[in-house]
Amino acid sequence: MRLSTLRFLLAAAVFALSAPAASAAELVVIVSARNPVAAMRPDQVADIFLGHAGRFPDGAEAVPFDQAIGSPLRDDFYAKVAAKTPPLLKAYWTKMIFTGRGKPPRELPNSAAIRKEVAKNPALIGYIDKASLDASVRPVLVVR
């Protein structure tokens, strides 16, 4: 009986220690490799993703793409770039939609889907796990 309890506690400890590592992925904000923007500040990125700005720093149109609701990448991105938790973000967009002042970015299911769409169009911007980067997109901000 004691051995099984010890095994359970050991398994729980291993799970608890591995969980933060999954959410600690390094994020990058990306644009198409054909987009001339080389770098952006966190406040500029937040403005685009929160609907306060619809343009890149060079004046070109900017259309954001979000990870799916509930994604650890999404939660991490908004916490670090816009200082918003999932409940705060939901309340923010509810208010923006209700008042007619904006709508949230379109969602895609994962980093690969976002990278694929952003690569096609210089007007798009998204965020992905750094491990998903390839030559079709360019990072403009590393989120740590």
C-alpha cells in the first residue's frame, strides 16, 4: 500500500514539474517574409491584436491571426504582450463587440496553420511557437 502511494506521489510530482515547461515555449510574432517590417515593439503588436491599430509601423494594413481559444500559446501571448488574462480578454472583446468598436482577430487552430496563412500575405501578422519558424515568415518580435 505504501509503495503505491509513493508511486502516485512521484507521478504527480513529475507531472507538476513538466507542466510549466509546456507553457514556457518561446513565442515569436511573425509576418510574411515579403513584408518589409523588420521589428516591432510589444505595444505596437498589442495595439494590432486588440484592434487599436490596423496598420504596421510603415503604414501598411495589418490583419492579425490568433491561436485558438484555450491554447497555452494564446494565453501566454496575451499575458506577456497585452497584460490580459483569458477572462480579461473575453471581457474586453465582449465590450468591443457590443459597442461596435471592433471584433477579435480570426482564429486558426495551431502554429502551422498560422504560419501557412501569414506566409501567403504580407498584410497578415500572427504569433507561433519559435520551433515552428521557417523561411516563409519573419519574426518581428520575440516574446519571452
